[in-house]
Amino acid sequence: MAGAICAVPVADTLKEVDDARVCGATVPRDGLVAVQTPQAFRVSPRAGARRRGDATDDAGLVEHLGATVVVVEGDHDNIKITTPADLSYAAHLFGA
């Protein structure tokens, strides 16, 4: 094992869309998880950075190296600040 990531099962319905129109079938949720932080690794995720420009997180870089990344149970209360809306939600949760 080269690393571990926190994740929670996907609860949302997922659809393929193109130009704001549903263009494919509903994506089955079985086996899908929403990955959270923190992520931990025995190897540097940046080792694969030059070869994998489309990775959306460090786990993707490590996976590209052919290393095993395992999933540990996350928590839905473990929110991630990525967008301004996330920041507003966090401020609401913490009464700021």
C-alpha cells in the first residue's frame, strides 16, 4: 500500500451531461465514493506530476505510478473548502 484516502459513499444521482442536456444513462452509484482530505502517502505524489496533468488529486498521481491506494471510511461532516460556496457553507456551520 502506497497511500490511503478518506471517502464516503456517493449518495447523489449521477448523470452524464453535454451542453446542459442529459446525454447518457444514469451512472450507477455502486462502487463509487466521494474522496475527501486528508490523503496520506508513503511516496511523494508529486513523483508522477509531470506524467499526469489530468489528475484531480494527489491520489490520482500515486495511482498513475501503479501504486495501491486504499480507502478508509470518511465522514460526511468532513467538508472541503474548494469554492466560494464551500467557504460560505463552512462559515454557516461554524457560526462565523
